[in-house]
Amino acid sequence: MAHALLFFWYSGRDPFMTVRLATLFVLVASVAASPAAADARSDAKALVDFGISVAQKGLWREAIYRWEKAVETDPTYAAAYNDLAIAYEHEGQLVKARKAYEKALELEPNNSQIQQNFDLFKEINDRSSTGKDK
């Protein structure tokens, strides 16, 4: 609201200032409209980071829980799906792992790290073709 008042106070005094203030007002309004997306990514990243720390301690179920929460929080976060796929694979949940890898690649088709992980997964698991999901 204060930005709108500032805009109207300056309007008519200096045409260049009016244009700059109008631009600033639009930028502030657009930034104010998108903090939810930034907050979701930030929250998801915190969950991913915590999941990594517990996975390094061998607490894979806790890591899965955190990464599942991360993808719920930000369904567009490919790295979270990639980490979740690795954890599912580690726990023998191969159907879930494949779906998570596919989702990660759908979100970031040019991500070479995700592609490499998925290729390795397919090479190992398609050869054994157990297909069991726990």
C-alpha cells in the first residue's frame, strides 16, 4: 500500500520518476506474490539436506521420510526425487525407485547426474529383473 501511495504522490511531478516508480511497484508486487514458491523450495531443500545427513548415518527409512516430505512440499524439486529414488533403491523398493527417477528426469530431462543414476539403476536392476517392491 505504501508503494501505491508513493507512486501516486510522485505521479505528475517527473514523468521519468513516475515510470521508474511504476516499474518498482510492479516488481515489488510480483516479488510479494511469489514467496510461497521460494519458501516451498527452501523448506524442501532443508528436508533434503537433513535426509542426506541421516542417510550418511545409515538411517535410510528416516531419509526416505524426509525426502518424501520434500517432494510433497515442492513437487518440482528434481533433486529430491533423485535422492528419494536412491533411497528406495537402497531399501529394495525398486518400483518406487524407478518412478522417482522417472519423475526427476521429467522435471529435469537434461540433468546428467540424475540420468547417470537412473542408467546405473536400470543396468543393475533390469538385468536381475526381480521387480519386487517391498
